[in-house]
Amino acid sequence: MATGLRNIFDVPELKRKIGFTFLIVVIYRIGGHITVPGINVSQLIEWFGQQQNTLFGLMDMFVGGGLQRATVFALGIMPYISSSIIFQLLPPVFPYFEKLQKEGEEGRKKINQYTRYGTVVLAFIQSVGMATFLQSLGAVSMENLWLFRVSTVVALTTGAVFVMWLGEQITERGIGNGMSLLIFFGIVDRFPVAVLQSIEMLRNDVIGIIPMLLLIVVMIAIVAGVIVMTLGTRKIPIQIPKRMVGRRVMGGQQTHLPLRINSAGVMPIIFAQSIIVVPATLSTFLAPGSWLEDIGNYFQPSTNSYVFFYTLLIVFFTYFYTAVIFNPVDLAENFKRQGGFIPGIRPGARTAEYIDKVLTRITLPGSIFLAAIAVLPIYMLRIINVPFYFGGTSLLIVVGVALDTIQQMESHLLMRHYEGFMKKSRVPSRRFM
């Protein structure tokens, strides 16, 4: 590991990419502290302090606290992510987008262009909603309300588009996935505050040393489990027979199809959280004593009903999202066109059925793992009174993005015959039927 870190500075291209990424992140964090004109920030922060378990708290987590400070980057990368999700779900429904998806690089460029247009539209809509929300909350210190609305919409929309551009620059000229890294640093930005709060509570005897040590052990175990499940794959052997092309013999090799245990990544938790927090969010705007408020109380994070429905939603969205991004029929057709086959399985429909069967089986432990990671903070909060920051979504994003970035850096080192960060023997490959 130490050798790999030293080797980074011996590769000029890699050093330049890391320096460029660092510069973009600094710009992003600076913009995350520039407040939109005409905002009473202290009043807004006080209100957000009561919204940790609502949709507002979830959105604020992804933008690194920019929402509660109403900064020019308050929308963050969320409009782009929402637009990306929409265009990921469109191909199975609309043949036009499915055709674009199969056109290769040109088709992906068109879809990316539509995604950018969708980002601008969503950012504008969310900016209008944000301006209206701030005005209704009474957090506006500007007398001319129309000027406030126009300036807020322009600032937030421009900020969201600029954040999208920053993410694309990291992806093209930096290291790692730009959009994921911006979310990563937005989440990590809160870590020091949570650590300082925990230390202060320890010093004031609010929490004992034994519960704190237990918390640290649980954190290490969770991170280790996330790494294993993120890297874990089920490898399906693929045999490509020999064939004559002119006078040359092509093929004749044996490869494998790696199916990840957690193919859906963090998206099922994001979808589940976005839905499960809606009742609690609506209850904050309703008059006390209404029946809708009673329903919202059943979906408070401290209740068992919340945990039950949250778990069901995560399992459902894990299968749903995996089915959207993974098409066994297309895979089977590609293998058939290339002459490849799975040993013992007939090409075509039988191959698609076999891949779908394996994918269904390995998705179950993946979905259970996601649910366990998501609900564990709830039970830890009941046992230990400490600001538990490693929630399911934030933990998976941090570990997943860190692993992806490290693997990209390692590929640069190995291409230039340098020692990387990870040994091949240390990368786990879990076999699940």
C-alpha cells in the first residue's frame, strides 16, 4: 500500500489527474459555502435541524449540507442523478431509447445529451420550488420578493448546471467517476463534525467508553462487509470455440461472465429512502391531530413498522433496479452471435433462463445485505446515544466510490508496470448459486 502511494508521484499522468480532481473538489466545496442572496441562514439551519429523518434531511446529506445553508450549489448533483435515473428507466419502455442504447458510442452520446437537457429542466423546476419553499418558511430577508425569486432560481439552476459540468470534467480529465466523487466529498465533509460531537459526548460522560469502543468495532465490521459484498462476484464460465477467419484460427478461449452480488449498488436504498420518508415529511406540514399525522408517526425511524416497510422496499427495489440494468436475453443473444456458450447450457433461450436464475439467486443475499446495512444505524441509535453517521446510503457511497477510485488508480499504475494498491489474491470472489 505504501509503495503504491509512493508510485503515484512517479507517474506524471496519474499525478496530473489527481491534482486536477483535487482542484475541482476545492471549487465544489467553496461553492457549497456561498449563500444565495436574501436568505436568513440561521433560521434555515434551525428548521433543518428538525428534519433529519425527512426527505429534506436526505437531500441535504447528498449535497454536503448545502441545502440547509441555501448555497448556490444547494441542489448539488441531484438534478443530474434524477435525470440519469429517468433515462436509465426509459429504454425498456420506449423503443427509441432502447435503439439508442444499442447504437454504441454514438447512442450513448445522444443519451448523455438528453440527460444534460433533463438536468437543466429538473434544476429549474427544483429551483422554483426551493424559492417558493424558502419564502413560505419566512427565511427571506429581501424586501423585493420577485427579485428574490428570480435571483434564487437563476443562482440555483446555474449552480446545478455548473456542478454537472464539474463532475463531467473529473470523469474526463481527472480520476474516478466525477458525479460519485462530488457526492462522496459532500458526505465526507460531515465526518469531522460527527467525530468531534462523539468525542465531546465522551468527555461529558454522555456516552461511556465501552459503548464507544463497541461502536468503533461495529463500524470496522460494517466497512469490511461492504467491501466484501461490493467486490464479491459469481463467475459464470463462458466457452468461445475456435473458428477459421481466412487462414487464421480465432477464438478457442475460455472466459467468464462476472455477476456482482450487489449489481444495483446504492440505488435501492436511495429509492426506498425517497419513498419511506414521504409520510414523515408530509406530517411536518399538517395540523396536529389529523389522521395523516397518525400515519406519518408509523413511519418514524424509531418505530418497528418503519424498519419493516423500509426493508421490504429495499429488497423490492434491489430486484427491480437489477432487472432494469441487466438484461439476460441481450447477453444470451450476444453470446450466440459470437459463438460463445455456457458449458452444459444450450445457447439462446436456455442461456438467458440460466443467467436469470443465477442472477435472481445472488440478488437475494445482496438485497438482504443492503437492508441490514440500512437498518443497522436505527438499532445502534437505540443502544448507543451517539451521532451515528455511518448510515446505509452514506456508507455504501463512501466505500463504493473509494474502491472504484482506488481501482482506477491501480490500473494506471499496473499499466506502467508499477506495484498497485491491492494484491490479486486479496480481492475476494464469492460464489453464490
